[in-house]
Amino acid sequence: MKIKHTLQLFLFLLVQVTFGQTEAVKEIHGKISADSASVDRINIVNLTAEKTTISDANGFFKIPVKAGDILVFTAVNLESVRRKMSQQDLEQEVFTLQMVSKSIILKEVVINESAISAESLGIIPYGQKKYTAAERKLYTATSGGGIDGLLNTISGRKAMLKKEIIVEKKEQLLARIDVLFEDNYYTETLKIPADYIKGFQYFCIEDSDFANALRAKNKTLTMYLIVKLAENYNEIIVSENK
């Protein structure tokens, strides 16, 4: 009889525990952010419950979770995140998670010293300044001296060539900024209208601090400066459309 009561008590407790666990499960609504990186199709795995899902283009997702479950977030372009979910996480209206872009480690490049070049052949000394096409034109126009240099100055050719160099350098900066940020970063993060993206890029490279950061390939400073420039540019758009 005693064994029967013990068994009944055990089954009762087992049912209560199972019921309690079932009640604790909740489908959470989550939002992943990741600076300028894409948050589309990030893999979310509940290791404890063996449930999986993926985020949409804006980083939103849904997945069943209970307190104590381990969630793992992975993507090709982002550092993996492992998160043990707390009761406080479950009580949020939207659970938010910040992910970080992966650092790209470049493979070591071995240069073949026997490669033929003007420097290796001794035609020009090592370390000599290399000129762009526009800079070479200006150097040719001004290095001759005498009557040629005077005629070039009088004709305005030197001024024209200097302008070509400025244009060339701006084109190089535009090429860099074009590669650095995707269109959805301008429209979604910086709130720049799609039709104004190219104009905003020109606006940015005219800022000396931003241009210097871009030339130095300082992505952290570039991203910091572009946010303030976007605020100024959006104000200009609003004033023009009034």
C-alpha cells in the first residue's frame, strides 16, 4: 500500500513538473542588429529544445524558448553569439541582440623577388613616388621650364591639369565609399532616400575629415563621421523640399 502511494505521488510530481515546463515555453519575437552588415538569413538555433529558425531581411525572427535554453546565432559575415536565455529575456516585448561583423584576415602574400619590374631592373630607384595619369600630365607640363613652362602657364594648361588631379582624387574616394557601404545601409540606417545616395556620397567626400579617414582606410572613424554627415544632409533635403 505504501509503495502504491509513493508511486502515485511520484507520478503526480512528474505531471506537475512536465506541465510547468510546458507552461514556461514561449515563442519570443527577436530583432538582430549588426552595424552595416546584412542581418538577413541569420541562423538561430535553440540547442536545448532543438528548434531552429532564420531571421528575415530586417533581422526579425520568432522561436520557442524557455528560461535556461541556450540560443546560438550564426552567420557567414558575423561573429557567432551563444546566449543563455533568462526569464527577463522572455518577458521583453522584443528580444534584441547585437552582433559584430567578422574581421577579415588576409592571407600572407609572398612576393616573388624575381618578378620583373622597372625598379627590379634598376630603371628607376626603389621608393620613387608613383604618379597618377593626371599628376604625370601636370609634371610634364611644369618640369620643362623655359618657354614651355611659361606658355603652359599663360595658356592655363597647368590650372586645367590641377583640376584634373582634384577630380581624379575625388573619383578614387567615390570608388572607395561605393565599396564600403551597401545601399540598404544608406536607406535603412542613415535614412538617406534612395534617389539621394549618390549626392550624399559626393557630399561626404567634400568633408576633409571624412575624406582623410577614407584615404587612411579607417573604417571606425569613417562610420562615426558618416552618421553626423547624414544628419546634416537629411536636414538639407528637408529644407529644399519645403
